Amino acid sequence: MSNDKRKVALVTGITGQDGAYLAELLLSKGYIVHGLKRRSSSFNTGRIEHIYQDPHEKDQRFILHYGDMTDSTNLIRIVQEAQPDEIYNLAAQSHVRVSFETPEYTANADGIGTLRLLEAIRILGLEKKTRFYQASTSELYGLVQEVPQRETTPFYPRSPYAAAKLYSYWIVVNYREAYGMHASNGILFNHESPLRGETFVTRKITRAAAAIRLGKQDKLYVGNIDAKRDWGHAREYVRGMWLMLQQDKADDYVLATGETTEVRQFITWAFEDVGIHLEWKGTGVDEKGYDQLTGKVVVEIDPRYFRPTEVDLLLGDPTKAQEKLGWKHETSVRDLCREMVNEDLKVMQTATVMKEA
Ligand code: NDP
Ligand code: GDR
């Protein structure tokens, strides 16, 4: 395929979990992929190292630009340079607990940042050329209004993160209606993988289970283990993002598995996967997970991980995505947990071997 026939995509948040999987998918489909990456004092490109292309090579298909969602002129320049057919706006301060500590920054990056990108498209006259995907979230549902949650379920955000994402959701709908832009919201329920950030609960658990198994850590401290989440595999969810932008008409879609699991259950599975069988005793903040074999406490509650306002239950209904996009999740939450634990064991064992060598 010659360069000029290739589709061009711009992915913000390309160094994150979803950005890495999406970049892989788009490259496999022959796209030229531009990515926005933040300047950082240490490497933040670990997840995309395997697809990184030396800028000295000819026929560049993977091009990184320094940028930030809080910098309008930078975004305009990058959109102008890339002239993308599709923009995937994945960049965000994406940690719900952290958004209570940094609410203003979160609003700026996750809320106004989306507006900046949409305006960049308009300022450059690309409304009819550039399709837009917005990383909306099941956190918009917040305080339970209806179960399962679907596209028509009312929103009730419960964090600065969710409130910022609510603004983004509606500004995307507004630009679609006001300017005829092909702009879609993917309302994605939690999706995880071995590339998941280490401070999100699933990865924190699978890393801790592996580390405890290998004698590198004694205990796992967690917050609210009663919370329930609809967890799917990130690799499958980025395919849904792409499908949304291939439709004739832009629209908003829920991507979910339709199954919900308690954090406590996920912990039990992860420990089981490293051969530690847990017994839960006590209630509230005094609840503890004991290793049945040794009687040692390996899981404890630390209230510092509680959120001022919590989202207790997420369970999505992906029927619309199934019917209109032909999208369906494949990996069960049980298999997802196993895959993450196995990867973490592998990474830690390799690190130990390297250190010893
Ligand atoms: P990650 O936290 O793994 O990645 C976030 C990305 O955004 C990183 O590349 C990060 O860069 C970048 N970023 C953060 N702040 C800025 C900024 N100010 N300017 C430019 N880039 C920035 O998130 P995920 O990959 O898990 O999620 C992708 C998107 O989907 C996010 O918007 C998230 O809110 C949303 N979402 C995620 C769900 C999930 O379950 N994973 C579910 C629903 C929605 P750096 O690497 O430098 O930190
Ligand atoms: P969430 O994911 O808030 O759903 O947002 P996270 O994994 O952080 O929390 C899930 C649930 O687990 C509870 N929890 C803990 N969470 C963390 N991080 N650390 C702990 O120690 C801990 N103990 C219990 C939380 O209280 C919560 O109920 C993710 C992000 O990816 C968002 O960007 C995205 O929009 C939503 O998923 C859908």
C-alpha cells in the first residue's frame, strides 16, 4: 500500500494501557499512527517500545509528538501536522482516587482537554474529514440509578474524574449535533490487562500476589473490597473503539462484559493462581485475608485507599454494541485474572534472574 492511501490516526494517551493496544491494532491495519506523549523526566514509553520506530528510518508509520492536553496551541499544531482521518482521545488523568487530590488538574486535562482537541479540529476546518473517539467511562453512572447500566441510564458522577469526563461526554455530543462532526463516545466499563497501571486495583492485586508468592512482599493493603466492577480485557475494548469510528454515523456505545465481580473475589482468585488459598475473617476495616496453609495475614484493609464518595456497583449492558458494531468481549474475568498473575510472575522472576546475574 502506498503512503498516500493509508489512513492516518492520532492517538492521545498513546503511552497508556489502551493507547499501546490501540496503536498495535491500528498499525496492524496499515494506518500511519501519530501519538501524543508527555515530556517526562523518566521513560514513559515502556508499553510502546516494541512498536517504536527510529525517526531516522524512511517510511515513518509511527510518529510520536511531545504534547499535553492542557496546551491548546500544541494540540492545534499536532493536529495540523498529522491531518488525521481519526483521532482517539485517550489521554487523561485516569485515576479516580487521585482525582480527589488533583481535581483542578483533572478537570483541565480530562474535561477542557477534550474541548481543546475538538476546537483544534474546527479551527483547522477538519470537521468533515476527522472522526473523533472520546474515552468516556462507566464512572459517569456513579451512584446506582439502574442495573445493568446502558446508554440510556442517567449519569450521576461520584468523583472529580467522573465530573470532568461528564463534561467531555456532553461536549462531544454537542459538537456532533452543532457541527455535524463524526464524534462518538465509547462508554467503557473497566478493562484490564498485563499493561494495566500498577495502582489500579486489579494490577495492584496481581502484582502483590506474585510478589508475595516469590517472597518479595509480605502483605497486600487495599481499600473497599465490597466494590463490584465489570472487568474485561483491554485488547478487546480497543477494537470496539476502532469499530465505532468505522460506522457511517457517529453514536455512543457501552462496552462491557455484562458480568460483575467483587474486588474481594478478584483478590481470592489472584492468590489462588499463585497457590495461596485465602480465608476471609472479620468485618469492615478489620476484615483480613489469611493464608489457609500458614495462617499468616496476607491481605489487610487500609482506609487510606477509600474514596470520599465511592461507586459501589458497575455492571454494563453491551447489547447495542453487539447489535450495531458486532462487538463482543471474549475473555472472562477469571481468565483475565490468571493472565495478569502469570505475566506478573514472569516479569518478577525475570527481574530476579537478571539481578542475580
Ligand atoms: P492510563 O492511565 O493507562 O493512560 C492515560 C494516558 O494519558 C497516558 O498515556 C498518560 O501519559 C496520558 N496523559 C495523562 N495526562 C495527560 C496530559 N495532561 N496530556 C497528555 N497526556 C496525558 O489509562 P487507560 O489506558 O487505562 O485509559 C485510557 C482512557 O480511557 C483514559 O482517558 C481513561 O480515563 C479512559 N477509561 C479507561 C478505562 C479503563 O478501565 N482502563 C475505562 C473507561 C475509560 P503518561 O504515560 O505520561 O502518564
Ligand atoms: P476505578 O478503578 O476506580 O473503577 O476506575 P480502580 O481499579 O482504581 O478501582 C476499582 C475499585 O476497587 C476499589 N479498591 C481499590 N482501588 C485502588 N485503585 N486501589 C486499592 O487499593 C483499592 N482497594 C479497593 C476502588 O475503591 C474501586 O471501587 C477505573 C479507571 O481506569 C478509570 O479511568 C475508568 O474510567 C474506570 O475504571 C472505568
